Amino acid sequence: MENTTENTQLHLQNVRHSAFKECEPNRHKARDNAFGVTWCVKCGRLFTKPCGKPLQEGDKVVVHCA
């Protein structure tokens, strides 16, 4: 049972790292949404200070679920 738990945790770590690629330093595309949250629209990183650039329609990602 212990080995299965370790394998599952390692798999989740690998999925997490491969699914989300962080932008290079100072290459983030930060945008403020309507709620005042500032985040990078490329990698999803959250920022503590507003950037002053509103979220544009072209920055949004549309996900279709079947």
C-alpha cells in the first residue's frame, strides 16, 4: 500500500510540472481581471501588485467541455 501511494504522489508531481510551464523571468504577460486579481495569462502565476493593464478579449482562453 505504501509503495502505491508513493508512486501516485510521484505521478502527480510529474503531471503538475509538465502541465504548467512557468514563463521565463520578466517575460510574464500580466493582466488585471474585473475582480482586481493580477495574473499572467500565459502561465497562470499570481501577482501581489496590479499591473494596470486590463484583461483583453484576446487574452482569454475558451475551454469547450464535451
